[in-house]
Amino acid sequence: MTLSQSVCEVLRDHVVFESECIHRMYLNVYVPQLQRIGGVVWYLRGHLGQRFASTATVAPKTEAFVANIERFVARQSVDLVSFSKHQRKDDLTQQYLQRFDADEGILYVGRAQEKARVVRTERRRCARTGMSYPWVVEGSAMVNHYYFYCVDDDFGPFFLKFCSYFPYNARLCINGDERKIDRLLRKWLARLPHPFERHDRAAGYRYALSILQAEFALTQVLDRPVTGRIFFEQVIRENLDIGRPGQVQLIFDRRVNRRTPGRFRTRVITEGVTPSLHVDYKRSRIKQYHKEGQALRTETTINDTRDFGVGRLLHNLPELRRIGFAANRRMLEIEQISHDCALGEDAFQDLQRPCHVDGQRAPALRFAEPNVQALLHALVMFVFVARGFTNQDLRQAYAVLPGLRPGEIGPGRMSYELRRLRLHGLIERVSKTHRYRLTNLGLQTALFYTRVYSRILRPGLALVSPQAPAASPASLQHSFRTAEQAINTWCDQVKIAA
């Protein structure tokens, strides 16, 4: 079996199995009416019947909730684990999972002090009368959280984390399936200690779900571990700039301008000898890594659904699935295109000659012609502009390459170049507009022409020329001189023999 030399070969010839799934979801579990101060005040006065709104009256509810948890732990005969600072909860959970042999049940209950949003009452004083009065405010505090680590017959392992302080917000972490998540929550809320009493729930104070974080994964199992290492060597070398705004907007299918918040960057993180590639967009990101030495994992994590103009409620999960899976695929497509820019012999020779299309003649696009190189360099700048480019856009990008000002190149000159590119099949007009976009052939041609000329031809000729500076790498010069001397010797010998 021969080793692959390009990203395209790895994905085309060495992927033996692939799976697309929601890898993990982290959901807010909350009572909607209690997320605003006005709703809390109504709960205290309208529902509980207080004369003055004060959270002091929910303290017994908090004590009862914690006592119920402790009784539940004793009744279920499960461990109550106090997490230490920086302890990896997943590692501990794996130990419990190895000893768990039932189809469904409680693994253990964890307890940790964490910062949480809380609602409390503070005393204020009336400036006119001097009398004090209670005032409900929102804040944060370090309070106990209780983690219920469970195994569900349908979902497998998951945890439900409750804040022990009013309004008792919670978090649900699962491997996602939008059709069953709400049913799962209701099922386990009925089994676990509940902070709200029956009359609270009957009055409409029931938990709802919203999406806090969702991970969408594409896993491609490779036939050999070395294939994955080759993939990452090639991807990292060619895509260190993939986190720039122009490329990010194509991956995530979102327009990026100078007012778009967030950092746009590419990070290559190495742990041991296994690299991972990270691309950020606002509060979301794509991570790509070699999973367990056997599979290529491309993973889009959406930390804020508003990044994509989508709501947080659970019914928006199908749209987020579409966005996340499409981002994974576009990431791989860009990596393939940027690496595999080779042109076939026929396609290359067609560009070296004039072409005739529907009675129209277009001059050749000769490889070493400076004007053609500048034109294709300018085209590459618009590769990741989803809306395409105009005559003026191309004129401004092209003018700086030969050292001209945009005003020195008229629209007519650029119309001539656009026509030449279009007839050769490198660009196409966007329907019902005066904008253009690159075709697949155009992108391959632009990358091939510019990369081969800039990275191989020009530096290579400079190194082997007699005028090359002494500081240039000597190995290539020496090899070139050796080959030249061998050819000359052979010619001399043939001449003597003749």
C-alpha cells in the first residue's frame, strides 16, 4: 500500500467508515418565570402570598431540597462525593461506570462549590422616611451544586447538575437527540429530588430547556494510523491562515466584517506528538484532531446559538445540526481545495492558447506572464468572499500588485480581463447581478499558477543562478552544478565516440 501525499488522497482513498452525530450537549434547565426580577417578585408575592417580596421565605425550601438530596443518597445507597478543586470529574465517572452493571440507574452524586446566578434580598432605606425595606436583586455567589451522574437506558451516561440556591437553575449534559431530550429530563426529574413542590409545578413553575453548548462531530475512521499523521502534516502546513476572517466566513457561512465581535485566529495545539487544529468564530469554534490514532475528528462547537441568528430553545436544535454539520464539511472542502491545486496537462495547455467561445475570442493566460500572475493573485483574495466580487473590487486588488494606483486602471481594462477569465471558464457571473465568483477550475488554476510560480519557480531559479548570493542554501546549487557537469561530460564522451 502506498502512502498518501495529499489531503484529497487521504479523504478519498483511506477513509473506511464515517459517522456524523451530535457528540455532546450542555443544556440550561431553568424555570422561565424566575429568570427576571419581576418574575421572582411575582412568585414571592403573587404565588407565595408575601406582603413584601423577600427571598428569606424560600430559605426553608432550600434546606428541604438539600435534606431531600441527602435522604435520596442514603436511600439509593450511592456515594456522595465532594469534588476537590481541579479534579477531573470525567475520570472519576469512568471508574464508577466500569463497576456499573445495570441498564439504568444512579452512578453517584457529586457536590462542589461553584459560582452561580442567585437572587437575594438586600435592605434599603427610604431617603424620605428613613424606613428600611427589602429589595430583591440579582447577583452571583459561591454555592453548593449537586451533580447527579446517571445512566439512562436510551441515552447512556449523563449528568444533571442542580444549584442548591434559589431559583435552583440546573444544567443537563448528554449525548444529544432532540426528539428525546425533553422526555429524558421529565423522566429523571420525577425520580430525583426536586426543589419545587407539587403546588409550584401546578401553578406553572416548571423547568424548561435551552441550549448552552452543542458539539457536532464528523468522525472519519482511517485505514492506517500513519495516514492520519500525514493528513495533519499537510493540513497544518497549508492552512495556518484558515482562521482569518475571509476564510472563517466561508466555513461558517456567515458574513464577517470589521464590526464582527470575537477573535479570528488559527491555533495549532500539540499534546505529545498529536496535533490539533482550532479555528474560532465569535464564541464558536471548529476543532480537528487525530482521535486515538485511528480516526480524523472534525468537531464544531457552538457556545452561543445567537452567533448564527438562531434561538436557544430546544426546538432550534435541527437548525443547529444543519449549521454544525455543514461547517464540518466546508472545513474539509477548503482543506482539500487549498492542498490539491494540481492541474492536468490538457487543462494547463488549454490556458496557454487563445480560446473561442460562441464566436468570442479570449487571449491566452500564459503561466509566466507577469500580468496573468498579478491577475490570479488578485483572484485568490476573493476565494472566500461568499457574495462574489465586482469589477471595482478586482480592480482595486489587482492595481497594487504591479505597483499601480486603482485610478490608473480603468473599468474598461478590467472588463477585458473579466471577459478573458470568464471565457476560459475561471469565473462565472452571479445570476442577475454584476458580481462574479470563482469556478472550481478557476480556484485550482489561481492556486496552481501563484503557488508554483511564487514558491518553486522564482526561488528555485534564484538559488541556482550564477548571481545567487553566497548566503543562499548551497545544497541545491551543488546538486544543480553536479547535474550540469555530468550532462556536459556525457556530451563530450558521445562526441569523442562519434
